Amino acid sequence: MNFSDLERRHMQRALELAERGQGYVEPNPMVGCVIVCQDHVVSEGWHRRYGGPHAEVDALLAASDSVNNGTMFVTLEPCCHDGKTPPCTTAIKEAGIRKVVIAEQDPYAKVSGQGIAELQSAGLEVEIGLLETEAHSVNAPYHKLLAKQQPWVIAKWAMTMDGNIATHTGSSRWISGEESRTRVHNLRGRVDAILVGRKTAAQDDPLLTARPSGPRQALRIVMDSQASLSDQSQLVRTAKQHPLMVVTVPEARQQRVAHLESMGCEIFCCSSESPVQRMDELLDELGKRSITNVLAEGGGELLGSLFDLGAIDEVHVFIAPKLVGGKNTHGAILGNGTSEMSDARGIEVLDVQFCDQDIYVSGRIGR
Ligand code: AOF
Ligand code: ZN
């Protein structure tokens, strides 16, 4: 289908509006909407929070005049089911919208194609596929959760210019500067879960909360097969205020497990043998809980398990202008890794910026 530059601009704007919902709407998709009458934008809207009005209804409610005969640009197929809110298709028809331009179809089974069909059978003109790739990318975590029933995994690390996440003695505070750490707190504030390994929990004694807090409070998760997390750790001490899950194996000392439970930790016991399989089991569990985004903060072994599983979707890397050298280097991603350079996982770089003196690179694993 051929779309004009003006139509592209309207959909681009709808996508920008959609992204305002990030951190507020999950596990729902981010959706934006622009309503145009006689080539003029008359209203805009977006899905602002989980359980709240959908983007289309938000835009219809924001219109100060009639939108009769108008064209609606929406980043996702309008829903036609009764969920937490009534169907958008009904609201669109009742408002007298004549044409709906949709970026992509909703894969959700109760909608998928049926929203489009309903609008068409009511006599509305429907066009599909304007900025479809871009719209799909905005909602990649939503798509992964629906398709694989596992969350989108964001790996984050800070390293020196010679590729180390610690010195040869294990010292790692601080690699990146304050501005980089602020960015990490922003990330923490919009994800559903934050994941670290046992060694990182022991060495860094992190709190794993967003400071200042963001739109959602993440479940903090430690891969700690033997339930060895110290009672004195910041994580355990705050378990009653901020949810903390400790991932163990059946062989962990039951007394220790019960004690952690009494301190407010949730125990998730994995039956799988290898760390990689346990990671898969954990991601399945998080998917069942409709967790959309997980931030994996290290260390190298944890990121290695995720990498070997092929579960890393997105990376946020802070490169500090420092060198530490040493024979026993600490790479960001351990595990088995890739044997041949020709098999290396490619990253589609989405952003490169200076964060004060650090270089911040983010991107997604190419599929
Ligand atoms: C739309 N516009 O802005 C969004 C849609 O439980 P509910 O009622 O909030 O419905 C959630 C489902 O609705 C979600 O799984 C997805 O299929 C669709 N989301 N649809 O028309 C929107 N957020
Ligand atoms: Zn809807």
C-alpha cells in the first residue's frame, strides 16, 4: 500500500505518543493514536496506564469537536473485545470515524484480525501496514511475551575500555560515572524484574531499587541455588518492603530456605540441572506472571547463562574511559560463548551517546 508523507508523519507522531506509556502499560502494548479531520490533527491520545482507556478512546475523549468523517491513525489494531475496558471498535464506529490507518495487527488471540474485520464490515475504510516495522519494534517485548510466554531480556553492564567489568582482584566500584548510573536507575524504574547472580549480590551488596522510583516497582531476583544470600545483605534486609525472589535448587539447605522465607523472600525452586536450563525455567515462570521486561544486571556468569540460552534481546552498555589490564580479566558475558567469530551475535545499534565521560551504547540482538 502506498502512503503519503503526511500520513507517515501522523503515524510517526502516534508512535511517539505510544512510547509515553512505557513502564505504565505493561503487560499491555504501548499504543498511540492521532485523529485527523480535513488534513488537520484534531486530537491525540495514548494508552496511559494498565487498565485505563485504550489509545483510541483516549483520543476520542480528548477531541473538543466532532470527529465525524475523520481519519484515525493508530499504532495497533483496535480491539474488539471486552477486557478491562469496552471494545475500541465500538467507540470508533459510534464516533463516526470514516477511515482507520493501522500500523500493525494485534497478535492477541481475542483481537488478531477480528478488530479489522469488524471495522470493515461496518463500512469503514481500513488501511494496514504504515510504519509496521517501527510499530513492531516499539512493542517487541509485548510480542515476545505473547509468542514465547517469556519476558524481554535487557542485559546491562558497565566496562572499562579494555573490556573488563572488574579489576583482576574483583574490584568494580565504580566503573561508570554518575550520569550513567542515573540512566540505569531510569531503566530499573520501568522494568518488571531485575535479575542478578549470587556472586554479584555478595560482592556488590546491591539494593536493586530505582532511585528515584519510576513508574513501576520491579521484582528483585537473585539466582542463588544454595540459598546462601546473607541476612545482612541489603536485599534480604529490605525484602519486606521491596519484593525479592531467591531462585534455588531442591538441594539447598531447607533450614536456610525457610529462614529466607521468614525474612520475606519468595523462594522459587528450580528443578533443572544446569544454570542455563534453570534460567529458562525462571523465564517461563516470569512469563506466566505476565512479566514483560527483565533487566539483567550481571555478573558475567548470569549474563553468560542468558547468552548461551539465546535469551538476551537488548543490551545497554556503558564504556568508561579507563583501562585496568591484567591476565585474569573479567568479561561482561561468560558462559560457553560462541566458538567462531562468524557465529557472533550481531547487535543492531539503536543509540550511542556520551554520558558525561562514558560512552553509552544500546541496541538489540539482530534476529
Ligand atoms: C487497543 N488500544 O490502546 C491497547 C490495546 O484488558 P484491556 O481491556 O486493557 O485489553 C488489553 C488488550 O487490548 C491487550 O492485550 C491488547 O490486545 C489490546 N490493547 N488495544 O485497541 C490500545 N492497549
Ligand atoms: Zn482497545
